[in-house]
Amino acid sequence: MHSTFQVEIGQDRIAVLKINLADRTMNVLTPAFERELAETVERLAADASVKGLVLTSGKQAFIAGADLKALVELFERETTPRQAAAMSQSTSRLFRRIETCGKPVAAAINGLALGGGFELCLACHYRVLADDPRAVVGLPEVKVGLLPGAGGTQRVPRLAGIARGLPLLLEGRHLKPQEALQLGLVHELAPQEQVVERARAWIAQGGKAQQPWDAKDYKVPGGAGISDPVIATLFTATTAAVQKSTQRNYPAPLAILSAVFEGTQVPIDTGLRIESKYFGQLATGAAARNLIRAMFINKTAADSLARRPAGFAASKVGRLGMLGAGMMGAGIAYSAAAAGIEVVLLDTSEALAKKGKDYTRGLVAKGIESGRLDTAAGKAIEERIRTTCRFEDLAGCELVIEAVFENRALKAEVTRKAEAVIPASAVFASNTSTLPITGLAEASVRPAQFIGLHFFSPVDRMPLVEVILGRATAPATVAKALDFVRQIRKTPIVVNDSRGFYTSRVFGMFNHEGMRMLAEGVDPALIENVSRAAGMPVGPLAVSDEVSLELIEKVMAQSEADLGGRYVKPAGYDVVRRFVHELKRPGRKAGQGFYDYPQGGRKQLWPGLREIYPPAATQPAPEEIRKRILYIQAIETVRCLEEDVLTHPADADLGAILGWGFPAWTGGPLSLIETVGLQSFVADCERFAKAYGSRYAPTEDLRRRAHSGTGYYAAAEASPSTGGQSKAASSAAA
């Protein structure tokens, strides 16, 4: 009996190794597991009475991969690339020993097998996969800035061929059983309960203890190396495409290409050493640390409701009231209905409400056409949405969300009408993107049950929900709101009340900085291109057109009216007003803004920009623009954290990436600061403040951190937060 797996030798002299890590809900590769596996393989290989080995799992999944938290620690411990490469080589030697131990080894893959778990399977001579859609296999390492470091870049192309294997490695997608079989990555599919017996049968029938690449006459399917014109062309084209799509911000795809190109021209043992070299470089780089921390550790914590107040029973919404059937309301209604929730979709007329439901019909039709939905499931989603213009129909709704126009009087009116008919225990939420929740809650007779749920457009595709706590929001309300977000399969961050909250406030800095650069004489094409090259989805001028300059102007006007002398004009204030009032170019909906939008043609920067804001004779270096674009968002994020709008750096980083597309390679605004180095970041911001304005000025706390070397995550781990009301909520402007 082992702590990580059980060994049973049957009368057929076949040893079954059942992997079952005692302290984990899913099996993962750990140093302890690898040591025990190595010892057991050596013992069984030396046992003449053992005919062969079958590897399987004692859990529902096979192996989910490596322990990613341990990989983050490599960066934190300042592990060298050579040391990280040695770790990769250690695992590769173990897997190589399995396939050269002299006895047939079969993998009975009873469930999901990803990353290092699938690499272990590939090192087995025979692979039987459960014929179950949940039993996906794949090598997703590229998604967290790594490459498969235990043989994946060498065995996949040697099995499937380079042309078919590269997309699997570069995209990191999961393969369903039938596709894995077609690619030659598994040998057989079987019902889940039969995978072990099928694997045993292969050994019993004389399964061969040799991998294809260990045969003398082996050649990579489809060819390899620069001497093969087809393969040479493939690598040239793929490298160019990768460089264009990643802007070299993500080193993993290029490292994968190099590992496959170099490794498939030499014997497998040399190829594995080449793979380990590239793995060591990636594993100790900032991009992998940032991606793992943001998209695995932080996202897993958020999806597990890490900020949920303790002590409240789990809840589910059975009936949702949706006020407003415009784009946002229609999207929220669809997401709720798709999660099995009954929805009452209300607008000022039945016709408008039905138009909102048409959005769901369109998405359902696309789902059926693509095969993602069957007809019955699609019809069920549509039937869960009931349209109305009568507030009385909200009776029985446990949660009501309003997504009406950003007008306080209108929001107050629908709040009062809804609360008059919904149960006393119901929660009321606002989908506002800028108006403080504390002020909106003044229209409520139950402010403790009033909360903000800020969705992002298009709701059906955007994964984030910003949960905003007002001054009076009760912990029980927070718990219910987070339960609902998980119920509709979205990822929440929790923030305290503030004008613009977190996401709208910081995203606005990006828009305004682009407009300010335009006014300074920076070439508009340079602004847009450098922003995209830095990793932003679109440039600040294009996104301002999408959001609507008219809407940006209304938000500015409302804030100025609310705050009076305390109002600080944003960097693009004069540009916005000029475009809306003087030039009458309010954005894409009007067909003209910073860009022209010809019917049937592609958008293009408005030629008149050069007349209104002539480009300066000397243009700034792209690196200067890149830093300004990223750093203005990072410094405003710092202010949000210090003002307690944010309660944890993980919410800051995850919210930025999922909410408005802050470059994932940075790990988010705060991880970017830690990657650059606090001292370097402060020095640049001080220079920017002198050159471009006080909006770049480092805070005193940031200066102290730079002096002491105390990063944001280290401080958060020393003093963890679970979210809750704060000074920001209690002082938020109404």
C-alpha cells in the first residue's frame, strides 16, 4: 500500500497501479508521487513473475496535470532555468524508464487526462480511453505560458505527425475521445467500466513493450526537418502566424515550435533534453508565473467564491426578474435561462420585451446549428424566458436585476415598482457600470438587500461579473449574489462602492490616455497599433468609438454635476467634448467618431484627425507609448486597492484580464508592477508625472513598497481578506 497509489497483481500476473492521491480531490503530479512511481516501476520491472503493468486512476479523472501552484513558486524562489530544466528532465527520465522497462505498460484512462497526466499516458505502450465526453485529453500548458515538459512536444508529433500535432500543442485544446483516437494518440476506446480490462487484455494477448520511435526503421509521420519542403514551409508559416498573434508577448508558442522543430530531427532522448531546456526557460519566466497566477490560481479562487462571507447557507435562484430587455438585459436573461433559471423579462412594452427575447432565440439557433445544443435543450432555454410589461409578474422572484438606462430617476422608479411586488426576502441588484450603489440604494426600502451586479457586454461571452457592495449591503446579500454568479457559470470579483467602481474606473483611464496622446500630437495609428501590440484587444480610440463618445460625455457630465468642485477632469475631457459637441462625431453607432464606418466596408481612422490634431514632427518611441498605456491603468489600480475599492490583488488582476482585456501575459495590473519591479515602475511613473501630468504620480504607499520591496501579493497573503464593507463603501459618492 502506497500513499499515492495501490498495486494489485492478479492471477494473470498483470500488475494494476491505481493512482489515488489521498489528500487531493483530483490526481496531480507531485514529487512524492513520482518517487513512488519510480520505485514501483523498478521493483515490478525486476520481478520475473510480473507480465506487464496497467496504470489507471482511483478517482473519477485520471490525472489533471502538474501542481501549478508549485510551478509559481519556481519564479518566486528565483529558480534558474537550468534548475527548472533539471526538474523537467527528472520527470522525463521517469516516463522514459516506463517505456523502456522491458515490460508492456498500458494506460487505462478512465477519465480526464491533461498536461503531465496525459504525457504519462503517452509514455505507455498502449492507451485505452474511456468513451465518455468528459474523458478529455490534451496538453494545455501553452495556456499558462509553458510547454509540455515531460515528453509532450516529442511524443505527440511522433505519433500524430508534425502537421496534425502542432495545433494540439499550440492551441492547448482538449480532445474528446474520438478525436484522440483519430489522431493516433490513443489506441482504443471502451466504456469507462471496461478500460482496465481492455488494457489487461492487450498485455495478456502479447502486447509489445516497445514504442514506435524505439524501432530502428522509425520515421516521424509526414516527415521532419528543414530538408522536407512541406515541413519547412509549415514551420515558416506557423512561426509567422504565431509572431503576429502573440506580438512576442507570449514566449511559449515560439518555444513549442522550436522544441518540435529541433527535437523531431534527433533521437527521442536528445529531443527530450531539448524540450527540458525550453521548459526551464519558460518555467522561470515572468509570463508563465503571471498566467498561472491569474488564470489558474486567481480564477480558481474566484470561481470557488473565495470572497463569499462565511456562515450563510448556499442558495439558488429559481426565478429571476430582469428589468430592461436591451442588449445587457437580454444577455443576462439568456445566461440565466441557459443555467436553468426561470426568467421574467420586463420592459416598457410587450413588444420591447419580446425583442429582448429574440436575442435568446438567435443564440439558441446558433447553438443548434453548431451542434453545441440539441433542439430540445434550445427550446427549453427559450421557454424559461417569459416576457412582460407588468411589474406584477415579478411576484415570486428571488432576485431582480435592473439594466435600464444610466439615469438615477429611472433606476429609482423601477426599484420602487419592483420592490412593491417581490418577496420581502428577495435581493435587488443594479447592473449599473458607473453610478454608486450606495446612492441608488436610497430608492430602496430594503437597502441591506441592494447590491450591484455589473455584467459585461456581450454577456453570453464575457465571463466576469463585478459584485459591488453598497454602504448598507448585508453580508447575507453578498453571499446570495455570489451564489447566483456561480449558478450562471460566471466568475465574480468583489469590490466596494465607488464612482465607476473598479473596472469602469480603470478602463476609462485607458480610453482617456489614448485621447490625451492624440491631443498631444501622437500619430493616431501609432497609438492604436502600439496598444494592440502591447496586448490590448483594441486601441483606445477604437474602443472609445465602440463605447460611444456620447456616453463617455454623459458620464463625465453626471460626475461633474455630482461632485462640483471635487471633480477632476479626465485626461481626454476636452477631446470628448469636442468630438461630441463641435464635430458631431459621437462614435460607431452614428457611423463616425475617431474612425469612419463605411457601409459594407472596413472601418478606418478618420482622415480629418490629422487636421484637428496634427501629428508632432517627432513621435515618441513605441516603448514609451506602450508603458503609458499599461502604466496608467496599473497606477489607477493601485489607487483602487489603497482606497479599499478593491480588497485583494487577485480581484484586481483577474477583473482587469476578464473584464476589459488587460493583457493576460502581464498577469494583470498589479502583477505587471511586480514583474517590472516596484522600483523601476515608480521611477517611470515619476518621470511620466513630470512629462505628462500628475495622474501618473506614484502614491506614498507605492513608494514605501518600492523602498521595502514588499509586493502586493506577499502583503495580501500575510493579511488575507474575505471582502466586505469598507471605508470606500461608507464614503462613496452618491
